Amino acid sequence: MGKGGDALVVCSDKSLGIGITIWDVDTGDHLLHIPTCASPSHGLLCLRKQFLVASQIHRHGSVGGGAIFIWALNKPQLPLRSYPVEAIVPLSCTKDGIYLAGGALSGNAYLWEIASGRLLKTWQAHDKSLNCLLFSNDDSLLISGSNDGMICVWSVISLLDMADSGSLPSLLHYSSEHRSSVTGLLNTSGSSSSVLVSSSLDGTCKVWDFVSGRLIQTQVYPVAITAIVLDPGEQLLFCGSVDGRIFVNRLDIGLLEDPFFVAQAQSVVLKEHNGAITALAFSESGLISASEDCTICMWDVVNWVIIRKFNHRKGAVTNLTVIPQSSLLSVSNHQRVSNQLQVSMLDKYPQPASSSKEKITLPSSCCSLKEKQISLDFRSTDSLNQHISDFQKDGTPAAMQMKVETCIENRIWATRMTKHVMEMNKHLQSRLLDLMQCRLLWPTEIDTPSSRKRKMLKIESPLLQGEEKPQSST
């Protein structure tokens, strides 16, 4: 097995016995087979080039009976198995591999912390089943698409609020522009990083500014669109259809006077598959398309011809992803300790905020302990930075690995601090509302037995005076 080049990872949802097949993209050689996997569409992802994560549905259409398997790419035969409370269909993870999101057939969404396995949030995201999930490039937003055409944009900060893991998080935007099931979501990573592209069985692809929620552009096709992908330069949009055709259009954002146009007449059409396109991806060699006809094609996107064809006779391909072949190689003990991402079994139910799995505890009644903890954190950070500086002087790759791990730890620390700040803000807001209510009610008496007695005395006293005055005059 060579160290360079890409590897193609594909799976089907037909049977758990089919498993995952991995090919060499350049030569077509079979590299690896991972047994026991049947993942639905959008249910397979690669986690920081170190793990494969796949959702499993044992009984088609059932609410229970699902699982999530995690394989270490350097030892893929022993998966870590987790069993959520209901079957998970689409999966998505943050770029740094810290959080994993999953969507269920019921419309519920779940968010886990991968290192600890803790279920941070579960909420009713949609009325219909979730089809697609996507984190924005800066991991600040989670976008979800459902079977009824609804697209929702959620704030990740609100998802990480641990005050109530079952409460509804902050919904920034939502759209019901699609008239049928959402089949794909993707986010540009260039200068226009706030651009979202969605596809649907209604035969349209829509381009959004998901920060403002504004619809920028609509591309209309003659058939239902089942999969989408952007080329590495993010200039061309490839749309796979239900009849096996792949439409290619330029993504000219902001250059069109009319945001609604029919793209069929302007598009290049690739024809080879005899079934619906189920997945699209790009490798260094070109475009890769998978279909229900059990074939995978690699395309030269310059000459629009097929470079290579793979046959997956075991069943229709539902997912494909491209990983570096170097991820499949065993690593040394030093690399495993310094650069290996930690994963844990995913919790089935949310844990209380005071659970023993919580890694950071700051006693609120002892300020001196806080100060000692903070001073120790600063000392350890300074020591770690000194080690990294020494490694950089020696020119060893360990410096970069330690730098990456330090950035991840800082990200986790910042997330936890954000949770604490949000809890403090909630408490302060509650106190402020109480004070405002007291000030508003201050001019009026509160309706209590003592106040009612005082009111009765005030009302009766003029009457008594009025009755006493005639007596005094006589």
C-alpha cells in the first residue's frame, strides 16, 4: 500500500454484511474491506483523517434499532459501537473533530462531544425526517435539511448551552423555499464563506447567504436533483439527478441580474450512469460519482470523459468519501500518543450538568482554589509553549503535532468558558427582570391580606369622618 494518493471509501445500505470497500483512486486496486456496515445516504464521514464514522439502520424505517460505528483507520477491524435512543440517518462533524451531529427519522437532532461521548443537546429540529446536516466552515452554525423541504440554521453556541440539554436552541433562520425533500447541503470555503448551496427533489438548487438568510440564486433543472458537489476551485456546481445525468453549471454568485434563472440550457451534461446519482465527491484526480446502478465513475472535468470505473456488485452505493491513503497506515507509538484523536462511546441519553463525566469543576465557595487552578493552568501552558519552541528549534515534526493538540485543547477550554458565561448571563438577566418587575410594581400595593386590610381602612376612614362631622355640628 503506497503512502501517497487518495483512497475511495464507499458503502451501501442494503445489508450490514456488505460493509465498507476502499479502493486506490489512481490504480483501481482494492485496498481494504471493513465488514458490518449498512449506512443510509449522508451517513458516512471521515473524522480528521483518522476515523470513519457511519450511522447504521438495522431495520429500514424503524425508529429504534440504529447504531453509530466508529473505526480507527489504522486499525479498522474493531469498531467502537454506540447505540443512540433512535436510528440516526445523516451525520456531520466539525472541522476540528470535536463535535458530531446526527439527525433522526423523527426529526430530532443530536449533538455529541466526540472525545467524551457526552450527548450535549437533543431537540426537535424538524417535523419530518432529517436528510442532511452540515456545519459551517467556521463551525459556528449547524444547517439542517429535512424531508419536507425545510432548511434551518442553528447557532452552535446555543447548542452548547448545558443549562437545559432538552431545550430548543436558537434558530437563526429557516426556509421553506424547496417544495420537496432536501437532498444536499454544501458550504463554500473561499472569500464567500457564508454561501450555502442546497439541492432538492423539486429539481432546483438554491444558493443562500445563510448569515442573513437571503436567497441569492435559484437554478432549475428538468429532473429531481439527488446529490451536489463543488469543484475544488468552487467555480463549478455539479448536480447529480434521479435519472443518472450530472449537470454542470458555473456558480456565478452576485453576477446575475436576475437571481432566478433556468440553468438547463447553459449546463454541461455528463451521461454514463443508468440509475439515480447517490453521491458526488472530488479527489485530486477528478470528479467521482456513485449511482444506484452499483457503479462508481471517475471523470476528467477538463475533457469531460471517464478516467476509471469501479463496480460495486454488492449493492447500490449510498455514500462515498475520499481520504488520503496515508491514513490507512499504522502509526508509531509516539504519533499515536501525540496526534491521535480521542473518541469515546456516544451517550444514549443526556447527562446532568453535575455528572461525573464533566471534566472541569470549579468550586464556587472557595476562591483560593480557583486562583490555584488558574495559576497551574498558566504554568502548564507556559511549559507546553516552551516545549513547542524547543521542538521547532530542533526542526522536528512533533512541534506541529503538539501545536495542533494545543489548539484543540484551547478550543475545548474556550467552549467551556462560553458555557459558563452563558449561564452567568442567564442568571444576570433573571435578576435584572426581577428588579425591573419590582420597580414597576413599587408604586402600586401588592395584593396581600395586609394590603387589603390597609385599603379597607383607607376606604372606611372617610366614611367614619363623614358620619362624625354631622354629629359634631349638632
